[in-house]
Amino acid sequence: MLSYTQGQIFILFFLLGIVIGSIYDIFRVIRKNFKTSDFVTQIEDIIFLIIAGILILCFILKFCIGEIRFYVFIAIFLGILLYFLTISKPYVIILNIIAKFCKKILSFFVNLIKIPYIFIKKYIKKL
């Protein structure tokens, strides 16, 4: 079993904070580009909290041997804070470009399916 120093644990959880911030931005971009109802937004929030909670729990079990330490949560908070103050904006711009591209591809396939459906519907109405 590996033993980690408090400094190493702090850095690992700091990086986890950056990862959690980036996952939050992914959900934020999805919410912005694909309009959803309030209910779906609440489900997305619950999914985010579950993902973040599982990540934190797994890191605590793996690197802290299950011991909850106060500085771990400070490291996560600082990681999230630094992420949002530095790389969040460029990351969101890149994610928006990717989301718009995915939206166009999805729209293309929906239209590809929709055109024969409309044609068949018109044909059936004529009969």
C-alpha cells in the first residue's frame, strides 16, 4: 500500500477541484446549448452532485485511507476557485464550439430521419 504525504494529498485534491470545476462547466455548456426544462435541469444538478461526490469519496478512500481531513476540502475549494479564475473561460469557449458542432450533426441526423417521415405522412394522407 502506498503512503502519501500531506503535501501530495493536498496537490491531488487540488487537482480534483480543477476536475470538478471542469465537469461543472461541461454541464453548464450543455444546459446553455440544449435548452431543457426546469425538471431536467434539476436532474442534471443531481447527476453533477453524484459525480462530484463519488469522485471525492473515491479520492478520500484511495489517497487518505478513508480519513476525512479538513485540508482536503480546502484543497478542493482552492482548485475549483483557481480553475474558475484562470482556465474556465477558454475552456467554456472550446466546449461551446464542440457543443455547437455536435448540435449541427445531431440536427442533420434528425432532419435525415424527419424528411422520409414527412414524405410518408403526406403519402398516407393522400390515400
